[in-house]
Amino acid sequence: MNAVKQKAVINAEKSQLDRVQRLIDSGQYRTVSAFVREAIEDKLGRIEQGRVAEAVERYCSAGWRRKTLI
């Protein structure tokens, strides 16, 4: 699948970029862009999981909790 990529400028602390560069130097990432793409995907995933968890909590709080059979 060929995803369309778009350029963006980011502002980051030098210390953060130094840490990213160490990961690149150690071979964990090819480029800063590869690191940022993965970081964005991870953050979006956590946000989406949080929304699902909140929806489940609202569902359970509304009395739709499954009753345990004993």
C-alpha cells in the first residue's frame, strides 16, 4: 500500500532530538521521519484505545453490565 506522505515541520527540544539521533545511530530507526511516523501512530493508537475504554465504562455505568451467573 502506497501511503501519500506529506511534509511537516516540527519543533522539538534539542535533548529530544539528541535522544532520537542516538536511536538512529544504534540502528533502531533509519531516520528521524521514521521515528516520528511511529511515534504519531503510537499516540493515535493510545488515544483511540482510551476512547474505546471510556465508551465501555459509560456502557457499564449505564447498567448494561453483564450479570455474573453463580
